[in-house]
Amino acid sequence: MNYTVVLPAAGSGKRMKANKNKLLLELFNKPIFLYTLEVFQQDPNCESIWLAVKKDERELIETCVNQYGITKVHGYAEGGMERQDSVRACLEAIPPCGVVLVHDAARPFIDPSVISELVGTAQASGAAIAAVPVKDTIKKARDGIITETVNREQLWMIQTPQAFRYELILAAAQAAAKDGFLGTDEAMLVERLGHPVEIVESTYENVKMTTPEDLIYGKAILENRKQ
Ligand code: C5P
């Protein structure tokens, strides 16, 4: 089942404590976002890749894309203030298609078999998101005092990719913009339209490169894959 992927790549390096877009940081001499792009370049079911980038980073990113032979990039959209704005800009730029996958460019270690399950599920039911079961005990607290211990069995840590039928995610993204609703992932935008969203179990390796220690973990994953 073919799909189009939208990769928001217009963030910053604030939580990474980097003075530039963290996606441009390198793991073994290759920028982080290129590892992500290579996964989709190598997936025969991926028809086209669209990137949301900052205006002043587009030239640099386009140069890297060409240098590394990423031929499936069909277009770029200008990133916005929030991640949700960047994703919407891409969704409005892509030609209509069957299934769209939204994936953080900052998650380079996504398993291709998870992608294929997400696409199949979204094709069948409209919306599917990658997630892993919560490992730790989760508690709610107010003013530093525990108010509740939450039942872990129903809790999932949500990742990307998130896969949707094209019409559904476009409508959800545009409705959120019109209503001034800001979600923390695309699924929230679909959930508020009352549409069910299915979970596809992903891997703990699919970590988002967010804070400095994630880079250490990222390098360890790459080393382990070489063996
Ligand atoms: O900041 P965070 O890691 O949560 O961002 C997730 C993804 O969204 C990253 O790939 C980042 O580049 C992208 N992003 C974006 N536009 C923004 C903020 C983040 O494309 N305004």
C-alpha cells in the first residue's frame, strides 16, 4: 500500500541545548534528519516525501537531500511557529493521495514494519498511530503531593508516525486551525472530530532526538545495528 510522508523539520535546538536546529546535528558525521529520510527513501511503498522547513534553512537542507541521493523528496513547505502549523503547511501543499504519514524528522530509528502496519491500518480504518506501552509507574501530583496513581495498563506513550486517510487529516488540521485548537499530536486533531484512532505497537528505539542524552542513545542504536 503506497503512501506519502510529511516530515516536519522546522523546529529548533532549544531542549537539545544546541544553537541550531537539532536535526542538523550529526550522528557519526551524518545529520540526524538524513537517517530519517533514508528510511523512507528505502521503503518501496513510500511514493513521495514532503518536508516542512524554515525559510532560512531550506537551501542547506535541500543541498543535503541532493548530496545523499534522496530522490523521493517532491516538495517543501514553509514551517510555522508550532509543529502543528508546519504539518498543516505540508498537508495543504501535497497533492491528494490515499494515505498520509506524518512523522517527526527527529525520529530516525522508526522500524519499517511499523510503517507498513500503520499504513494498512489507516487505509482500512482512517487513522493509526505508533505507540509503546508505558514502562514506568505514572502518578498525578498537585503542589508536589501525589493525588493519584494511574492504572498503567491503559497508558501508551505516543510516537510518530501517525497515518491517516488524506481527506481526514487535512480536514482535521484545517478545523483545528480555524478553531484555534493546538494539540500535541495529529491524532488529537482527528479525535476531536469524533473519529476513532487505532494504536499500532511500535518499538522503544523509535525515540525522538529531543535532549542531549538522546544523542548518546541514538549513537548506541546505530552502533548496535552495525553488529
Ligand atoms: O520539538 P520537537 O522535537 O517536539 O519537534 C518534533 C518535530 O517537529 C521535529 O522534527 C521538528 O523539527 C518539527 N517542528 C516543526 N515546526 C515547529 C516545531 C517543530 O517542523 N514549529
